Amino acid sequence: MGAYRECRYLAEDGLSLYYRDYGDRLTSAVPVLCLPGLTRNSRDFHRLASRLARDRRVVCPDYRGRGLSDYDPEPSNYHPTVHVNDVRHLMTVAGLHRAVIIGTSFGGFLAMGLALAVPAAIAAVVLNDVGPEVADSGLKRIMDYIGRDHPQPDWPSAAAEMKRMFPNLSFETEEEWLAGAHNTWREGDDGMLHFDWDIRLAETIGKARHDFDPWSLFRGLCGIPVLAFRGGRSDVLSPEILEHMQREHHGLKAITVPNVGHPLSLSEPQAVEAIDEFLDRYN
């Protein structure tokens, strides 16, 4: 399911970065750029990208230090501004002159940054359980796990650990939890499974959130159509923050999906219907 092309490009500092390219490059529909969460990678979007690629091109990158992209020898380069520049460079290399961005968590922050950096290139934005601020409980949980490896001896153990770490994900079957584990760990030279990201990124990300005014960043979206999802059990995007977002962006469409934590898989029926309806205007 969901054939894709595996591609690489060089960042401006020479790092080799990876992305998946789904669908017909020549289709007239506005392409979709899927930006994953802080420690996540392109594999998270495979199900969504495979479905959307029936009608449009979909590009899904691995950020530097994640998945199949190079790890950066200098941890300070994991700053969000470097990631924005990497994605902007990807859009140029891949020929995404105008795209709809689907941003999960950290990917939503990058979408906000891109809206300021290259506003004419952003047709619309889908925010997956993310706002300008992160609720304190969610921030603590995220910072607690991203900087420490959790080696696992085998894939069933990794799936069990994922259940423990993320009990409110919308996975329902053992197969879904196992697939989630495969998207989170990688096989190491020692025979153990290790997180598929550079744990040193925590050193920079923890400090970087103080480097900018988050609401000024969000206001860069005010001239752009936005669909915002919140998981009903999310500890990252609170109802209060979502309401504040609606006050700042009067055209923002907000949808809360009940009984789902952070983030949505975007395969929930309510999310599928809303995304399809939102994208229909960009054919």
C-alpha cells in the first residue's frame, strides 16, 4: 500500500536529509507537505499520505537527527529556526512552490514559522494537536522522555513500552501498537532497539522555546486558512489555548476528537472526514 519515492537532498550546511515523495508530481492539485512531531519521522504519515496520494502529491520529510536523515554533529543546530530553513530548502528542492502543510505537534510550530518566512508558499495549514503554547503537563512529559534512550530487546517489548509511554494514543489493535513501535525505535549495532532520533536534540529544544514570542509566531497564520485538531485527552493543547487560537484567528476551524490523546493519528474517522473536506478546495 502507498508506493513512494525515497529521496535525499543536501541542507544548506551540507547535511544529507531524507524525505518520502508520494503521488503524481504532475497533478494539478495543490500538494501536501506533512511535518512530523519533535522526535518523529516520515513513517508516521504513511497511512495518511498513501490515502491522499490518490489525488495529490504528498511529501514527508525526516528532520535532521531523525529517521534516515543525518544526525547533526553540532546539537545547537537542532534549533527550530534551522528546521524551518531545512524545510524551506526542501520545498525549493522538491518544487513545492505552494503547498498545504499538515503539521503534527512540533511540525505545527514549523508551519507557523514557514508562514512568516514564506507566506506565499503556504496555501493552508492543518494543525494536529498543537498551538502556540504547550500545556505544562505535556511539556514536562515530552522533555522527560526525548533526552533519554529507552533501549528495548525486541519489538513486542517496544510496543509494550510505547503503550506505557503514550497510553492515550488512538491505536486499537496490537498490530497498530507494533507499527507505532517500528516508527519509534530502530535496530542498533548492539542488537537492541533504540529511539530513532538523536537524543541530544533535547539540549537545544529545551532552551529554544524561550527564544521567541509564540503568539506572534501564531499570528503569522492569520491570513491563511487553518484547520486545528485537538485530542480530547491531550495534555499538550488545552481547551483554553485552542479557544485563544480561535480568538486570534477568526477563520480557524477547530475540531476536538474525543477520547484521543496527543497527537491524533489523523486516521480517526472524524479527522479523515475533516481533512478531506478541508483539502477539497485545493484541487
